[in-house]
Amino acid sequence: MVVITDSYISKFGEFYDKDLVDLSEEAINGLEINLDNIDAVFVGNMMGSKLYNMNQLGVAVRDRVQMDVPFFNYTLACASGGMAFYRAFKSVESGEFDKVIVLGVEKMTDFSSCEITEALMGASDFENEYLFGLTFAALYGLMASRYLHEYKKDLMLLDKISMKAHSYALSNSNAQFHRELKDSDFEKSVMVSRPLKLLHCSPFTDGVSAVVISKEGEGVEVVDVQMAQDSLALKDRDSIISINSTNVAANKLYKATGIDASMIDMFEIHDCFSIAEAMIYEDLRLSERGQGIDDAAEDKFNVNISGGLKACGHPVGATGVKQIAYLFENMKNDSYGLAQNMAGTGNTSFVTLLKK
Ligand code: COA
């Protein structure tokens, strides 16, 4: 059995006075465990290499915290944290290590919107998307346009999904935004990439999160972690109105564990744009095809109580770890929780099932 025994989630927002190593140190020191018992540290980070010219972040953190164990770096766009967790889980499950830390960290706000947007675009297909200037808001804008057209849905449903996220974030003291949204806010919200307005997007965020996973101990069981991949470019997908990698990973997870969506009590999912939340409901099989947008707008399931990426914030390389840490800290006894984390427009997805 693999168990999560400890966690740390920083405040999400803007921290001009802290760099990537400071944030990582904060997370490691924020854990309650005895660091002498840790065998390895798995570090997820997306943009340190591009924005800070740091491609050995793990070793830099190792120097700072003075831990004489291997530190591994994982970079897989917005799923860097999910990837680090997946590899850490496999290492404990296989017996390679007994107890490890998984850490996800990102710093985005030191840079201009243009610089961050360009760095994020490193997660797109270079020839077919990046060179055409397609930002992630533009790519998800295309997906949203097609979804709304195909299922004849109103854009206002996306407003409701964002309102739900901001409303939940009010009760999360670590969230970036503590601001309730009203219908009228969407009339004033600037268009980022049609049909998506600023209030349909996750923000730029600094933050860090960590969990400890172990072969034994008190905590929350990691029942299973599954992953799946799809093409990098949207143009090579069968459909741009679903996240197929999430659907494949979830189906593998449900089959392997015998637990399906209807048996899961709490979800933390990758709502990088409000339209993604609608699609993920369908790909996790919470909702029928074409129904995810209504179900999310009606807040039909227990999804993203943290405020999600939209309102808790999206420090890209930290998000996958934060989702799992948040479930660990908030699941009730005798319940299941599921985290879904993905890269780019869904070229890679990780789904993690926890049981308390
Ligand atoms: N939701 C709600 N409010 C937001 C916000 C968001 N996503 N982004 C910024 N704000 C707020 C800011 O707090 C600021 O408020 P203030 O005037 O009260 O201080 C205001 O809006 C303007 O902020 P600013 O920093 O100028 O925004 P921006 O124009 O630089 O960036 C986006 C806004 C939406 C374009 C940017 O956050 C974005 O591109 N998000 C997507 C990130 C992304 O692609 N991630 C990867 C996903 S795959």
C-alpha cells in the first residue's frame, strides 16, 4: 500500500520576495515529518529553465535544505507536478524507495504577461501552434467555440462555472482570489481570445505544494495513479471538444480499481479555462457528452472546492501536487477523492484516486 502521510500548500498569489528555491524550502520545512527518514525528492516545475535559466532546480533545492538524498527534476508543462507524483508513486510502489517527498513549484508573476504567455506556449506544438501565435487562451478559445456550437450551449454557462470557482475560493485562505463574481463582472471582463474573457481564464500564480508518500504509515491511501497521452497539436486529435487523454486515463483507473465516478466523493480537476472543466466532467464520466457544461454550471458534483485553478490559482508546475495535497487535507473519513491534472490542451493526463 502507498500512503500520503503529510502535505504542505503555500499561499497562492504574487511573491516578489521569494524565488523558486525559497518557495521549495518553505514547502519542505513546512512538512511535519523528520527529513532524515526521506529517501528521495521528486520536483515538478515547468518554467524555471526558461524564465530563470535554472535547469537543475532539484539540486539547487537539495543544496539549500542540506538533504543528502537524490533530487529528481520533472518538467511536463502544466502536468509537471502530476508527472513528479506519478513517478514518485511508482518508485514507492515498486520498493525502490520507502518514503519520498513530491514537490511542485512555480514562479510566474516576476515577468510581464507577454513573457509568461510566451513561456507557457512552450507547451504547445511548435510548428502548428506556437509559430502561428496561438496562446493557450487561443487554443482553449477554439475548443470552447466548437463545444458551444456543437452542443448549442450558451456562453453564460461558462460564466457560472467561473462564479462557482470564485465562490469556493472565498473559504480557502490559501487561494489567490477572494472575490465573489457577479453576472455584471462578465459584461466588463476583457476578451482574451474569443469567446473566452479574462474571467474564464486561470491566472498567473506563484506557489508551491508538497506531499510525503510512503510504503506505510497513517494517512490517505493512494489507490492508483494512471496516465494517458494524446497528440501535442489539436489539429491531430479526433475531437477538440473532449480531453481524450483524461478519458483514457480515467477508464484505466476505473477498470483497475473497480471504483467509478459515481462512487467518488470529491474531485480536484484541471480547470485552466472554464471550458476545460465542462469537458473534464464528461471525460471523467461524471456527465454525459454535452452535459458537462450544465452540470458544472449547476455545481452538481463536489468538484474544485479549493477554488480550482481558476480562483485558487495556477502555478503551473505546482498545480498537480496541490490538487492531491488539497484532497489529502480535506477528504472526510470513508471517502474517495480523485485528482486530474493535464499538460497543455490535454496531450498528457494524470488521474489519481485517493481513499481515506
Ligand atoms: N481571473 C480573475 N482575475 C484576474 C485574472 C484571472 N484569470 N487574471 C488577472 N486578474 C485580475 C488581476 O488581479 C488584476 O486585478 P486588479 O486590477 O484588481 O489588480 C486584473 O485582473 C488585471 O490583471 P493583469 O495582471 O493585468 O492581467 P493580464 O492581462 O496580464 O492577464 C490573463 C490576464 C487572463 C490574460 C492571464 O492571466 C492569462 O493568460 N491566463 C491564462 C494562463 C494560462 O494559459 N495558463 C496555462 C493554462 S494551459
